[in-house]
Amino acid sequence: MSILPFRPDGVFFDLDGTLLDSALDLHAALVDLCAEEGVAPPPYERVRPVVSRGSRAIIGVGFPEITAEALLALVPRYLAIYEAAMARHTVAFDGVEALLAGLDNAAIRWGIVTNKPGFLTDALLPQAVPHWKPAAVVSGDTLPVKKPDPAPVLHACALAGCEAARSVFVGDDRRDILAGNAAGLFTVAVRWGYLDGGDPDAWGADAVLDHPDDLAALLGVREAAA
């Protein structure tokens, strides 16, 4: 694994599917919603790949026949169910804690850019990972636009005091790579996330990695795993 050709000013991450494995809790909320609506719930394996696309995509797996308007009407209830138990099973992906510790030890600022609504982001982080100290957190409604627009990524860089051209953006969805590329960051697509059924090698990222240990090695904050 080669090292990044510059010392990063900052490293910014998508949240669900990149730093946190939240799919079990998001699926559990859908199961409860389906029970309330008298619909058989879809299996976890069908829901996990779409998690990075948000609540509408998740609900759509459980209610494939309803209209767009009816689906939209279910979103508030789904989010309320999810918020009530959002950190029950959510954990950092294997290797993420060591990666973030390596960044902290190297005094490299890191942050989060997610399309998750701010009220959920702000509630989830202190419940699931209260020890994390990101230099910036930008949610899906922090600005009028969200990923794949580059503005949230650039806003995170500004909040953290980082130069975009010397920073890295990491994500498990094509929209992450589109946003990072448009913002002028070095982009990393990760295969350990949800991927939305896509091929990360086709997204135009500067690097595609299999494990957080690989990312730590690329950033020069940890020895590559043996």
C-alpha cells in the first residue's frame, strides 16, 4: 500500500456505511414500520445495500408498490421509530477506531459529511460514539444542498480549517465520490460499506480500498496490516 503523496490537512468521511455500521438499526425500524402498516417486512439482506441512500430508499424496499406520495408520508414515522432506538446495534466498522486514533495521534483533523438529517446525526454520535471528536460535522440539512453537491464537503473543510486540495474524502457511495471530486479533494471509495449495489471501481475515485487498515496505511498513520 503506497502512502498518500501529501500530508493531509484533513480527512472527511461519510457516516453510515463508511464509519458506522448502522444497517441493523435502520432495518429494525423498517420492520417495526411494516408491522404497524400490516406489511411483511423485507429481509435484512435486501435492505442493507440501500442504506446509504437514506430513509426513502429503505422504506421503498419494504413498500415497493406504494406511490411516491404515500412513501413520503411514511418517512416521519419511520424516522421517529429509528430515532427511538438508533444506537442499539450501531457500531464502528472493524478498524475504524484504530484509524481515527491514528489520525488524532498524527494531529490530522477529521470530520463527517453525511446526508443524514441533522437531528439524527446530532443524536446518534453521542449515543454510539461519544468519545469521537470530529473537527467538523455536516449533515444533510446543514446547507440547502447535500451530496453529491460539493458544497457540504467544502463547508466541512472550512469548518475544520483545512485546505480542500490537501484533504481527503472517504465514502461508500457514488455520491460521496462525486462530491469529493467536485470539491477538489483526494477521494477514496471503500468496499467495506453498503455500496448501493454499485461498483466502487467505476466511480472515479483516486483510490479504492478494502479495509480501514488500508486507509490508515495510505494516510501514513498506521503500519499496513500484515
